[in-house]
Amino acid sequence: MNTRPRRGLWPSFVDVALVALVLLVGLAGSLGAYRSLSLKAAAQEREQLSAMGQSVVDAFDRQLMRVVEALQAAGQMLSAEPGLTHEQFLRYGAGLIDDASAMTLLEWQPVVPHEQLAEFERQAAREQPGYRVVEPAPGGPDGGFVTVQVRELHVPVHYSWPESEAAVGVDMAFDPRRMHSKLIARDTGVPIASEVFAVIRRGQPGGARSGFAVSAPVYRVPRPVGAEARRRELRGFLAGVVELSALMSEAALRADANGLDVFVFDQEEAHRLIYASRAGEPFRAGERDMALSVDVGGRPWQLVLRPRPGAFGAAGDRMPLLVLAAGSLATLLVAVAVARSLVVRRRLERTEAVLAEDRQHLSNVIDGTAAGTWDWHLDSDRLVINERWAQMLGFSRTELEPVSGKTWERLCHEGDLAGAREALKRHFGGQEERYAAEFRMRHAAGHWVWVQSSGRVFERDASGRPLRLAGTHLDISRRKADEQRVQDDARALEAANRQLRDLAILDALTGAFNRRHFDDVCLAALTGARCGQAVGLCMLDIDHFKAYNDRYGHQAGDAVLRAMVQTLKHGLKRSTDALFRLGGEEFGVIFSAPSAIAAQQFVGRLSAAVHALALPHEDNPQRIVTASFGLAWWAAPTPLLTPETMYAAADEALYEAKRTGRDRIVVRCFSAGEGERAPEIAAPAGPQA
């Protein structure tokens, strides 16, 4: 008696289990979709924030690079010009600050021993009446200054541009924090940034402004080698004062336009907050913050970008929840539908046999239906299509009737027809389980529509010959257009990447390789040279170029530099030859020559090409622009030869050419194993231009 209830309960148990399984799978799928979309939204927000952050950092780096490069070039030029006057500095400072917009003050700060301070004040007062060396009063009000204290060395502000907002006469040695960066710059020979401090502006009302100084060392001789030599030959510092508000102006605007707040920290000062785009707002680390490290004149800073509420919109945050809710609702509906279907299933079983033929026909159509449907009777070549098949091509079904395989071939693009026929052939032959092809079809308006066609054979005769083929047509024109756009974007991105690589290694004014790229090319040239090739480095310097700039102006001087680069490039015959702008009017050429004579002839042709330019220069004894050349050539270099040694040898030859009269070539040729250690370079007797 117990067996009959069990047999009756078992189907119900199976039905309940099936409904529970549908609920479990549906809810699991909804949760999975919710998690996937949440992660995707977070990743997209991070990518968008990264792109915005890169734009902000690029604006910051561009402003800072202008300041550092301008100070470095100016410091090198001042090292070769000991007789700097007040008038020359003001003229030079006006031009330099125009080029570096973030720099608000330019100061010449000589190093003066205490025993020479009185004489220095008397000399300075001749150009600037009333000049005195002072320092800020301890604990005094803003603008209060007292007589400078006795210390071993003083670093007073001698000249400043602009003078109206300058700390002229203030001894910067009063502050160990300011001197720390200057001493590092002195020993390394490169511009170094100080920590952020209150900018001193004598006689200017208003509150203190935050900023920092980038100090470029100026020596009595060009490029002294070693820390001891740099300390001994130190003449002073060319300091550019950068106000944080000016430096961060463009970056803050970009951040604000993208809905971001910017916070800047000095990592060397225990992560001290030195700038905030929203003044007065306390900083608290957030999980959506993006931290980016930047180098500011040798000091590590950290830029923290924080998206404001609503910066990326609320749609992305709601979408995962909407998907979860929709998925859960759909799961419940499906479960209800499954339960309902199970109830009526047994009713349908009685009519299953009657509907079998109709269900088979419907299955044939539904199996390939997503858009336009077709049913091809191969024996009669009759093609049965639905209305959407015709509408896809801008027709109505009645306009195309009678429809046959010839109708499809007539509308198909001639270039795609062979591929579609080959796909049919493979399917008919059993090589492919389904027929699938993509081709273009002519629209009634004249343009082409991309179609994805798929289907399969549903009926064959006794010998296996196909009789009926049914399937669907999908309009994939948009997908094809998207694929084309992706390819175009990829090509555009590749071109942009090439342009960025070029910008990183090229001098912006002349188009020659820059100093940063010199060591890489030099190492590559040495690698080839150690395989049996000779290598040479030629350095040249335009004669009397400062006098040319003073007479004709800096724009004319820039034109001379560009013309010089174009002329020198025309003289490079090998793909391995490379031209560099090493700084100011100094250039270098890395080249290969099989012999010392060939190397000298090569440099001689470069010198002749410069003469052939015949650019007028009234302050040159030749009355045209000329150049001095220093050539260093190695017949068989070994691994001991380094870029630094090559540079030093060529620079020594160039100095000899300038010392002995300019407009000439001085050659240093080395046999195997010679000249591979950096020579001791004697200090020049005086300035060279």
C-alpha cells in the first residue's frame, strides 16, 4: 500500500527539485553578473582616473621641465661669462622668465666669503645704490630685516628679475633648509629644488606665498669634474623661485575640469602636505585616491588625485544593482514559468504526437532565427524568406518575389560571393557542421550592408544529397564599422606613441637628438665598434654665438641653430650617424669612419658646409657664422671605452680649437687601447663664446 503513494510523490519531488535548481542557478548567475559588473565599473573608473591623472601630471611636468631646463642652460652659459652686469642679467632674466611661465623670480646669488663681504657691498652699490646684505629679523614681522650675521660664506641675492618683488640683498645662507638644496646642487652640478618655504618679497604687502627655489650651480670654469673641483670652482647660484600656485595652475585647472581634487606632498619632509587645490580642506586618505610620484628637481613629490562625488556619474554605480534586481526578478519569473510548465506538461504529452511535424518545422526556423530567416529548397532553387530578410536590404518581400538562389547571388558583393559559395560547399560535403559566412549585400539605396549568414541542412535524399537548407541573416554593419574604427584607433595610437617617443629624444628647437639620448646612442655605437668598427665623436661649438645673439637677437640665434642642424644632417651619410644638441650652441656627431683620414675628411666636409651657409655675423672676424670642431676617433675601441671618456676627449679637442683661434678642427686619434680613460681637463684661461 505504501508503494503507490511513493510512485505518485516521486514526480512531484522531481518537479520541486527542478524549480529549486532553477532558482539556485538563476540567483547564482545574477550574483555573478552583479560582481562582474561591479568589478568592471571599478576598473573603468580606475582607468578613467588614470587617464585624467596622467593629463594632470603631464601639465605639471611640462611646467617644471621648462624651469629646470632653462636654469640648467642658463647656469652653463653663466659659467662661461664671469663679467655678468646688472643690465645683462635684467635682459637675460626677462627673456628666461617669459620662457618658463611657472618661474616668478630669477635671482643671481654669488658665493661671498665673509672677509670679502664689505668689498662686495661696495661693488654692488655702484650698480644698485643703497645695496646692503641683510637677513630676516628673527621672529620679526614680515618684511623686517637686520644686518647679516657673521658666517663663513654668504649667498646674497645680487641681481633679481623682476626687481620690484625681489629679495635683493637678502643672504640666503641664513636658512639651513634653503642652503641644503644649494649644497647638493653645488656637488652634483645639476639644478636641485629646495623644500617648500615662504617666498621672501621685500617691500611687498600681502600674506606669504608658498614656493620653492630651483638652484643651478654656476662655476668659474665650464663643467668641472668631481665634487672637490665643483666646490673649489663654485661661483654662485642661479636660482629660480617657483610659486606653488603658478606651478600648479594648469594642472589644477585640468584636475578641476575632470572633477578631481589635487593634493601634493613632499616625501622628504615626512610626507608633508604642501599644496591642496581646495584650500583649508583637511586631507584624509580615501580608497578611491590615486597617488602618482614625480621628481621635482631631485626631490620626490607625491601627487594625490581624488575624484569628487559624482565625478564619474551615478549610472555606473547603479547598474550592478539594477542587473542584480533584474536577474533576481527574471529568475523568479522563470521559476514560476517552469513550475507552470511542469503542471501542464502532462497535458501536452497527449498532443505531442499530433504536433510533432509542426514542431519540427518550427524548430527548423527557430534554430536559425534572430533576424531575417530563409529556407532554401535546393532541388527547385526556391528561397523562402520572411519580411525582415527583405527589409534588411531596404525592400519588401513582394518587391523581391519570386525569390531564388539567383536573387541572393545578384544582391551579394562580387568580392564576397566566392567565399560564401566555398562555405556552402564545405557544409554540403560534411566538412563543417554548420554553414556560416559573412558577406556584403546591395541595399536598395545603393550602399552595402554587411550580413552574417548561418544555417544548416535539414533534409537530404537517400544518397545524402542536400535538399533543404535553412538559417538566418543578421545585419552586422555596425559591428564591422566598430572593428574598422578599432583598427583606425590602433593605427592612430601607434602613430601617437611614435610621436611621443620622438619627443622624448629630440630637441624641441632644432629637431636634433637631445642630450638625454646621447648616452644610449653612444653605447649602441660602442657595441658595434667592439665588433671591429672604428668610432668617432665630433663636437662643435658656434663661434662668438653670444655676440651674435646680442647683436641680432635670440630669435635670429634660434634660426641659426635650426639652419646649422639642417646643414649638419645633410652631411650625415650613414644610418648609424647621429646628430645631438648637447646644450646651447654646442652640438655633437657620433659617426663611424674606417680610418683617421676618413674621419678628418668627414669633419672637414661638415666645416665646409657651415662655411657654405654664409650666414652674416659682423662680430666674427670671418664676417659669417663659423664653428670650432673637436674630433676624437678610436681605431679599435675595447670595452674600457665609455661615453663619458668619448665626450671628455672630444670636448678637450673642441676647447683646444677655441683656445687656438676658433673656426678650426682639432683632432685626437687613438690606436687600439689608447685614450680609453677620461683625460684630466685643464681649467680654461677665460670665457669662450
